[in-house]
Amino acid sequence: MRYRMLGRTGIEVSVHCLGTMMFGAVGNPDHEDGARVIHAALDAGINFVDTADMYSAGECEEIVGKALKGRRDDVVLATKVHFPMGEGRNRGGNSRRWIIRAVEDSLRRLGTDWIDLYQIHRPDENTDIEETLSALSDLVHQGKIRAFGGSTFPAEAVAEAQYVAERRSLLRMRTEQPPYSILARGIERSLLPVCEHHGMGVLTWSPLAAGFLSGKYRAGSAVDLSTGRAAHQPFRFDPALPENAAKYAAVEQLAELAADLGRTLPELAVAFAATHPAVTSVIIGPRTLDQLEGLLKGAALTLDDATLDRIDAIVPPGTDLYRADAAWTPASLADPARRRRPLAERAAG
């Protein structure tokens, strides 16, 4: 396993980061099995583990905490805050009030005195970014977190956070965690260049594009829309829908490319995500030990320029054939009132 610097934090992390979203009730509920996967990843040289408070409503953090006992000092541990935790008001978001409460809950579940990387899971237009940065800066000064960053922030929000930190003499976001895969290359246009410009570390998620690059969904094969991710959002996976045709066509071409290399499609997908110079670490999220071992087989895969050129011909740089983030949509798109003037004001004359 190779290692890279996490932006300019001085923290060295493995090129593969173990994502733990599939541990707990939403994936693998066996705590001991989850610990075995984590231990196998550490034994393989991975020193970077990513989780979040909302994964299985906190259960995932508990699994990670138990698994890291006795090995905590050797692990760069990342978690996140933003999504609601339980019923009631003010139990989510990016306010100082919630962040200060949430970090204590995460520390308790993780069984640790500090978090190496604390990430804001999504932007929050109801909270001034200065409020969020101020709270996070205080947590660094208190020694409860070592560094902080964002997850799935658009390029303009990343740039604004850097500007506000400088103007208000606050600590700045050191990392960004965006979705990135062969089928979702939109961040190559602006986000990755912005992160490079500001010296930020980038840890990417969903290299298998929610299973499209796992080999599970193939053109001409029956797709079970009643289980897994397909059951929650069948419109994204249904091969009968015209808007999905490009995805399935690209997967077939990529599968052929992988076969020409003597590799699997998942190995090709994970290797691709690590080739961009702005990317520090690629999050892999296995549910089982077998899945982890399969993904690790591609760790030594080097994609030469000819192979990357073939990928570019299938999915051009900066192109999104698949929208990775289904859990959050900017209010500017989700709320029609934000896109439409009052009826009486729409006409030009």
C-alpha cells in the first residue's frame, strides 16, 4: 500500500481509505465481522478509516471504535457531522450548537479522545459558513479534532469557505470528500482544480458508482429493482428507461477494457479514481471480508496513458453519466420557488 500526504496537513494516509458505511444495521450488522474487515484492512497497510455519525444511526461508529482498540495510534480516523440524529429540532445541520454536541457523541461512540479528520457531511444554507468554521476551529484548539474538511461541497462552497477563513482569521478546511468514478467525472471541471489550488487533500467516495462498476448491473441482464439501492431509486437503475442507456453502454465498454487488461471491472474502477493528481485517497466500502480482498487485489494496478485514453473515449473528462449523490440536492435545484420568479414578474414586457 502506498501513502500520500493529506493536502498540507502533514498527515500521511494510505491511497485506499476504508469506508465503513456498510457496517451496522444498514449493511453488515455483525459487529465482530465488521471488526475482522477493519483488522484485515489495517493488516494490508490501510491506515485511513472513514465513518460518520449517521451511518446506522451511530452504530457504525461504535463498531469502528471497538475494532480500533489497541491500534488507535496507528490509524488516521475520520468521521462526519450534519445529517439529523434522532427526532427533534436542532439535532442536525452545521450550527455551532449541533457540532459541539455531535463531536462529543462521536468521541464517545468511537472510544477515543480525538478525531483526526472531522468533516461537514453536506453544506447547510441555513448556517453561515463562518459559524461552522468558528466552531471547528475551536475544536482544533481544544484538541478534540486535528483537522477538518467538507464532504460533497460544490467548488464555489469550497472557495467561499477558504475566503471566509482567511478574512475572519479562522482555521480553514483542509480536505474535501466528493463522489468520483469513471461514470461521475464532473468534479474534474472545477472542484478538483479548486482543491489543488488551495492545497487541500481529497478523499473520494463511490468509485464503483453505487454498483454500476461492480459488474452487478449489466446491459441485457435482468435487473432486480426490488432490493438494495435499486429498490430505493429504481429510476436510476432501470435499463428500460432511455436516460439510463448511456450508463449501461459505458459499463459494457469498460468491462471489455478491464478484460483486455486481465483485470476485473471493480479493480479498474478503483485504480482509475486514484490516478488524478488532486486525489489523495480513494474510499472503498466493503461489506464483507471477501469484498475487501477483491478490492485490494487492484491496489497495485497501474493504468498507463493508453488505458486512460480509452477510458476518456468512453466517458469524456468532466462528464457525469451518473449522479452519485442522491442523499442531498442543493435548494437552488430542489425548491421550484428558487428557480421561478413570481408569476406576475415573469414576462419581459
